[in-house]
Amino acid sequence: MSYKAGTTVIVTKDDVNHVGVVLDQFSLRKQTMYDVLLENRSVITMLNTSNNNNIYINRTLTRNLCETGEITTTIPYKHLVENNLLPEFKS
């Protein structure tokens, strides 16, 4: 499953879960990577869904919590895009 820009996801970083929103999706060496804006307004670049990493998109929690609507991000993604207010970052 791939996540499109604006999708709410759960990012696991050092065994702590954070809610975020996907900013961008791209391919690198045949692997799908993501740039994610966390609710604390920090950006994590080049994430994937492999739980072999210290920081990754937690597919199980995202499916169980975000895709069912139990958790939604407080980041006003559409407003940020419409007003060109997304943070600048380099992947």
C-alpha cells in the first residue's frame, strides 16, 4: 500500500509513535519513500514502511487507527497547500 500526499500516518521513531501527514511520495532504488510532517511541526524525510529502521511509517497502526478514522491529524494540510505554507525541506 502506498500513501498519497495529505494522508494521515503513524510514524514510529525509537519505539515512540507520532501522528503525521504525508507531504511527498517518491521512489529511490526501487523503494517507495515518503516525506512526513509530524504534528510537532518537524519534517522527517526519506521514510519507508520497513520496521527494520529506527524511524518508519507503522503500517499496522496506520491501518488500524488512521484508516478507520479513529485518529486524524491536527495539521491543516489543505490550508497549508492552498496558501503555500508547507515547510521547505530537501529529501
